Amino acid sequence: MQNAPSANQYSKVIANSKRVRWDIDNDVIRRRRFDLGKTFLPAGLSLVNELDFMTSDDRRLLSQVQGRSYAYIFGLVERFIGAKVLEIGRQHALGDQVAMEALVRMADEELKHQELFRRMESMMAADMPAGYVATADPNAVATAVLSKSTWSVLALTLDIELFTLAHYRASIEPRDDLCELWKDVFLAHWKEESQHAVLDELEFLREDARLDAAERDAAVGDLIDLVVAVDGILVAQARADAIYFESIAGQRYDDAQRTVIGEGILKAYRWQYIVSGVTEPRFQKTLFRVLDDRQAARVTDALQPLLYAVPAPSPMVH
């Protein structure tokens, strides 16, 4: 049995939320446009440097296509995250008012993030060539996700929040050659997601403490189903993005190269949205400490086919 979250933990989240709060127009966009002369998604996430037959210009173009989908998929997942946070907030409505305030603030911030990502898409659609396709409907995805157990949805949400933090710290923040507006979007996102990850972990452990062994078994099955569903979204978006990239890159790649590009985009998306999260030490510690050996083996076995999707080692410099 996990210890109950303390009011002090929720209070700290509220204080940090107030301290880092930002406005879309005044603090992030600031009348700027996206600079198509610069990289969007860094190579540590896009894995474009593994496509060594591509020119530097095309790698930059592919980083922009992937960067557009990176924002789109975040907006997609935040639709169900916001809805679930409102739902669990009601559990505190007639009890811990500090916890309820923290969760209401999180829901408000997730709505703001969705608006930011919609604004990004509108701006990129105006400046990038026509033909980009978003393959999944946010409401349909949210409906499917929210049909699963709260435990599994909170586990998936914690995974997403933690890889958001890891992506920014490890790949986005260190790079000074990215499009300034694109980087600032994810700096702002990171500031608020840092608090969300704390709440996700608190609420996941609170929900886990309510379950018996059979309920947790079923919830593990739900989590595996959700990972499979996320991967299906990534497969479809990677295919669409490969077609879009090829259409705007000038049809200069042969069939074999186009196959490699498509496989490279899918590998990058699996790295971004599944593998980088499930291998995060904080996520592994939180999830696997509540699972027995058999449940842990079910999760590990389900993930095994995806674990190839990690960045290739950098070549040695002699």
C-alpha cells in the first residue's frame, strides 16, 4: 500500500504553477513566425542524422515535418489528459481542496497547451507547402483512451509527461541552432509539464492503492492495449509524413531510399512517443514497483518489439 499523497505535495505544485505560468501571445509567440531556414525537431529526437544519404537541407526539411507532427500529437494526447484530469479532480471535490485546486490548474494548463498547438498548426499550415495530413481525430482517440481503466490512463499520462521533460532537457534545450519560436514553445510546455508529472505520479499511486490484484491485472492489460493503440497512430502518421516529405522534397529519392526514409520516420516516432518514455528511470521506478513479476513480464514482453527504436550510436571520431 502506497502512502497517501500529502497536501504539502499538492501545495508545492500550485506554487510552482503560479510561478511559471505563461501566456500564449505575450510570452511565447510574441508576433513571431516559424523560421523555415532552421531546424525544428532536433536530431536527438528526429533521428534524421541516421539518414546519411540525405542532404543537410533535406534533413532540416524532415525535421520541420516531424516538428509539425510532434506538436500535433501533443495536442492529440492532451485532449484525453485534460478530460481525465477533470474526472479525477471530482474525486477530491468534497474532500482535499488543495488537491482539487492543483488538478483544476493542470486541466486549465492542458487546455492552454491544446490551444497553443492548434495555433502552431495554423501558423505552420500557412507557411509550409500544402499536403500535410493529420491522421487521427483527437476526440475519437480520447474516447477510445478514456474507455480504459483510470490506472492505465494515468500510467500512459505519466509516461507522456516524463518523456516531455526528458526530450526538452536532453535534446531541445542544449541546441542553439533551432528555430527560436519552435524552441520557445517547448520551453513553455516543459515549464508547466514539470508540475503535471508530479501530479500524474501522485494520482497514479493513489489510484493503484485502490486496486486489488485482479483489478491491477486487468489494468495492465488496458495499458498494453493503449501502447498498441498509440503505436497504430504513429504508424499511420509516419506513413503520411513520409509521403508529405517526399512530395515537397522534389521526388529526388529512389524506391529503396523512400523505404528507408519511411522506416526512419517510424523509428523516430516510436522513440519519441513510446521508447523514450518507458525507458525513463522515473517511469520504470514508478510503474514496476507496483507490479508483481508476472505483470512486469507482460509489460516487458509487449514492449519488446518496439525497443529497437533508439538513436544509433554516434560514429567514433578518430
